Amino acid sequence: MQIELEGNPDFGEARVQLESGEGIRAASGAMNWMQGPISLKARLLGGLGTSLARRVLGGTSLFITEFSADGDSRLALGHAMAGTLVRTTVTSEGLLIAGGAFTACTQGVRLKTRFGGFKAFFSGKGAFFIEAAGEGEVLFGAYGALVEKELDGDLVVDNGHVVAWEHTLDWKLGTAGGLKTTLFSGEGLVMRFSGRGRIWLQTRHLAGTAGWITPFLRG
């Protein structure tokens, strides 16, 4: 299998070349185009109850799509939001991907739905995360440009800018300051990370963009 990223940083797309017997799993609706003998199969990520809860509380699809090649084939995958598409290697420690950011993964990567608790629900990233672990590669999308940081210590991030982070990092939800600051600064809730590991951040916030556009839609 060969994967090449095209269109970054504005409109990232993964071009995947598959040989017979190879396959890749992708988020529902991620396929842009495909060429060659490829079969598709939709599967629930987790049980039905978990999948339904993830849809309601996390805003992510119930299904992922498995693409399997019966011969030399090509496939293009993209993220729903305009921005950078990230490709990184997954280890046994794994990483957590924010709701809606997961795009695809290679064979050998195990995907699980993780409930982050009600703190995750109020973080703006949905109550469920996708945990990717094992051996292989995973792709996820950012809204805008992407910043990858090697963290060794503490980091405070606006809740809408977190895309993914390694499982070695601890996190908790909090406010940017006191009550007055939280209500009137525009910062609101933040995610506080600590420990050692990688974290991926996006430079734009979808809710912020929606808030900027809304006044122009009023007739």
C-alpha cells in the first residue's frame, strides 16, 4: 500500500494505491473517488448501543467503510472540513482523535470508541473520541492549518482547537479564568493537558467561523 497526501494545507486529500488483498478503513463519506476492483463494506464502530450514543452525543457517524482491493486499485479520501490532512504512525500506546476528525486508517490499526465522560461533552469535541492503537497509520483532518507539538509539561488549549493527542497525555476541562473572564473574554472553556507526548492542534475553530457568518445570514 502506498499513501500520498495532496492538496495540503488547504484541501488535503489522501491518494491510496492498493494491491490485491490490501484494504483500508475510512470514515463514512470520506471517499472522493476510486478506480479499479475495490469492494466496499459498511461496519458499525462498536456495538449498536455505543454507535447510537456516539451519533447522538458525539456527532460522528455510526459507520466506517472498509475498502478491499481485488486487484491493483486507487482510492482518494478526504476530510469533511477544508484544511490539512494528517498522516501519522500509530503505536501500541495509541492516540485519541476528536469527534469528527478521524478520516482513515490502515490494516493493523485497532479502532475503539472511547467515552470521555461529561467533561468531554462540554469540551465542544463531543462526548466520544476515537481511540486508534496497534501498528499502522492513521489519517485525520484539521480545520485550517495544523500545528503538531511535542509536549513535555503543561499546555492550555481552547477547546475547539484540539484535533488529536497521544494517550500518554492527561487532560481535564476547565475555564480560562474567573467567572467574569469566562463569560466576557470569548475564551470560555479550555482543555488543560499535562505530561509527555504529541498533540495536534488546528488553527481554526468551526464554531467560531459559524458565529462570524451568522450575523450576515439574518434577513
